Amino acid sequence: MLKKLLKKILKPKQVIRVNDGSNNQEIHKLLMDVKLQNGRIWSQLLLQNKNIKSLHAAEFIVFSQLWDDGILQYLINSLEIDNKTFVEF
């Protein structure tokens, strides 16, 4: 139930552009901070779930467009990888 509630609360929303003279840089930083915090929460939930039977169960979005963030996090934590640096092209 907690996972469903968090998913509903933390589901990424469409970014709203502010053109009223506000400091867009500060707004962008705040949005990035929120995204990173959401990613940390989802990563911790993923680590706690030991019953993942498919990649679909590991999906979540922070920066990706197609739920890749959760899948990559799951694979990095599940496989023995010496260098856990990931670069996307």
C-alpha cells in the first residue's frame, strides 16, 4: 500500500515553464532536487523488494522517458559490476 501511495504522490508531472520574470534557474534547481529525492526513494524501495520476478516490477522514472531508471538501478544492484559508472549516449 505504501508503494502505491508513493507512486501516486511522486509520479513525475509535466514541467511548467515560468515566464513571469521569476528566476527560472532557481525553479529548475528545485525541480532537479525533487527529482533526485524521488529517485533516492524509489531506489531504496527497489532495494527493499526482494521478490522482483520481472524487470517490469523494477520500473520507475526519474530522468528517463521509458521507465529505464528503475531497470538500470535494479541491474546495477543485482549484478556483480566492478565499475558502476553508467554513461548514456
